[in-house]
Amino acid sequence: MNLFKLVSSNLFRRKGRFIFTLLGISIGMASFVALLSMGGNMQSVVKTQAESLGASFMIMPEDICIYNQMAIVTGETISESMEYQVFENLSGIDEVTIIPHLTQKTAIKEKPSVVAGILPQETYNFKGWEMGEGEFLISADENAAVIGTDFAATRELKVGDMVTVRGEELPVKGILAKTQGNDDMTMFVPLAVAQRLFEKDGYISYMSAKVEDMSKMEDYEAAIVGTANVQVATNDQLLESVLSIIGSVNSTLQLIAGVALIAASFGIINTMMTAVYERRREIGILCAIGGKSGTIFKVFLLESGLYGLLGGIVGVLAGYIVSVFAAPIINQEGLDMLKGVSAEASIDMNLVLTAVGVSLVISIISGIYPAWKASKLTPVEAISNG
């Protein structure tokens, strides 16, 4: 007896039922893949952005909340601010290099854009930037801008173009080389210019700090907090806080995906139980000609497993297609609680293998009871009720 031939012929015997059952598991797996793909990508994006900060720790306003700590990691703007005088007071601490940032949001070329006010040479050296095109800012009050590569690409800007910021035109003096971080999507202007344009004279958003010896972090923190009423957090601490929020979101997405998979599993159970009822006569004949209960059990279990395998493969493909189209819609509607974090589709082979494996396991588990019911039928019971 060729089990695979028997299973495949039974599977496709009722094409309508096969298609709808396959759709059930495929939709469940598509939800699983789409949600976890976007959720997992959020975590990887945040980690990449945190690594690109180029600082040992951040100095922030004392009353900053975790929501705005996320904004610092992701390169967005924050609502709190501190006086520039605080930077001047802290800049004299030994062994600590500190630079200020003023981040504001405005529309440039009809696109929401982050404009960062910086001390040009200090920030250039601190970040270790390189120029891709043009030149960097020279003076602290130069009416010009330097932009990231993605900022330039999405707004179709090149060196020498004029950009309007809050009603004032500034020339694009240069384009940074790719940084693989938030700086690629930011416009940089001298701090004094940003303070004037956004009416934030005498204020900054936060500060980045760099030290050579992180083992003295407690001493540095004590010196900083003792000098000014500020909050200090290392990049690891910031990342942990942000990822805790992302983790909560991912847990919610996983719960939704889990519900979809449970619904799909009941669809498989229903299909297989119906198949057992309809094929009682066939089961009885198999028993009469010497078919063992274990063989019948395997036939039905293999059928449910094939549903899972095919449904998993179709679900993975559908899930990634859905995530490709859903991510821009989610970003457009706004992930307000995930400030600066974008949902994007990304292909992860571990997720692909996990999804197909989960689909297969769920389908096999769903098929155990129907297969057991079929294997327990005696020839007389099967034929008499067939």
C-alpha cells in the first residue's frame, strides 16, 4: 500500500473542502508571519539606531519620560528641553566629551523632516562622519545645511539646492556619507541657526557624551548630576527601556497571531472529523483486507500534516506580501506610541522555517484526534455505518 499516493488522492478528492481548509491555515500563518515580521523588524531597527548614536551615554532633561527616551534613540524630536547653559556648565568635566543637540520637526519638500541643530566641528569629530558630497559646515552661525543620504534621496535634493525651513531658504552645502543610522534621514544646521528658526533661543533638547573608560561611569554620572539637574543613561540602558516597549507590542502581535492559528487548527479538526465520517466505508474495507489500525492512523495524520505543510508555505508567502503592503499603511497612520520606529517587512529565514514548522506541528496535533477516531473503527462498525 502506497501511503503517500493514498493520502494525496484523499486530500484532493473534494477540491472545494481542500481549498477552504488550506485557506484557513494559510490565513492563520499569513497573520503569524506578517505580524511577527514587522514586530521583529522593529527591534532590529531600534538596535541599529542605538548603535549609530556614537555616544557612551546621553544627558537628558530631568523630567524626560520613556516615550521621549525612545525618540532620542530613534532620532525623533522630544518635547522636553534644557537650557544651553547646562551644556556650558557640564563641558568642563574632565575626561568627558559632550556635544549638544536641538532636534525639531518641520515639513521640507512636503515631507515631515527632523532638523538637528549642532555645533558643526565638535559634532563632526564626535560622530566620526565622512562627507559623501560637498563640504561640511564651518562656522557656528553659518546659514547652510548638511543632509543625510536618505534625506537627500527621498526629497530629491543635491548639493547647491535650496531648502526652505520655517520660511527661510538655506543652501544644501553637503551630503553625509552613509551612516546606517538616524543621521541618514536628518538635516543638520548650526545650533544657533536652529535656535533662531524654531524660536528656541538659549535651549537644547539633549546632549551626547563620550568617555574612554566606562568603568568610571558612576563617577562621571555623579559629577554630571551633581553639577546640573539632569538625567543620565547609557546607550544600553536606553536600549533596554525602548526594547521593553517594543517587547510589549510584540507580545500583543504574537497573541493576535496565536488566536489566528488556533482558529485555523479548529478548521483542520473539523475537516478531518468530517473526512472520517464520510470515509467510514473506505476505512472498513481497508480493515477487512488487512489494513492495521496504525496504518489508518498514519493515513489521516499524514493528511492533516500535508495541510499544515502546504498551508505553512502558502501562509509564509502571503504573510510577507501582506507585510510589504501593510507596513507603509501602518507608518502612514502613525505609530505614535513607538515614536520614530517604523514598521517594515523583512525576510528572516528563521521566521520562515519557524512558521512552516509551527504550521506543520499545529496541523499534526489537530489531526491526532480524528486519526485516532478513524483507527478505532472496526470493519463491522465502519461498513455498517458507511
